[in-house]
Amino acid sequence: MAWLPFAIVGWIAVVALYGIVTSRNLVNMVACLTVLQSATYLLFASIGYVRDAAPPILYAQPPPEHTVDPLVQALCLTDIVVGAGVTAMLLAMVLQIHRRTDTISTRALRERRRR
């Protein structure tokens, strides 16, 4: 296996985690979490890559010798769907926080909680 895709996944994950840790805006935190989820898509694609392999189509006659594992593709699609749901839920929570407190800044929310 080539190491470059895994290095890119690591770099994207580190950048996203840095954005989550240093961000003071809830919307930016959600965006950085979405970038972190994109790193998992690339990780699944890197793990499932097989050079010169055919797609896993069962009705092909005769069946090819080397096919790509369909489980990796299913996990990637599941990750995309779960990521979209989590992102939508987090953005709805940010919207409710904004409606109740008129801010999306973590510093302002922390100061409000201390009062």
C-alpha cells in the first residue's frame, strides 16, 4: 500500500482537530467536524483501494479474478449518511443556542454560564 493517502488523511485530521480546538465560533466548529469526517471518507477509500481490480458487480460473466471489497464502499456510504445527520443535528443545536442567547461565540456562552 502507498503511504501518501494515509499521510493526507492524517494531515486533514490534524488540521480539522486544530480547527475544532482553536475555534471560538460554534458554526466553525461544526464545519471543522465536517472536514474531520471527510478524512474518514478518504481513509475508507485508501483502505479499499485495489490496483487493477474490477467493481464488485455480481452479474458479470465470467466473474473477474480481483474485485474491490464492497464492505468498504458500504461503510463509506454509511459514514456519509451518518455525517450528514450529525451535521444537521449540530447546526440545529447551534441555531437554538443562537435563538436563546443571541450569540454563537463559545467565550460569550462561557461568560453567560458563569453569571
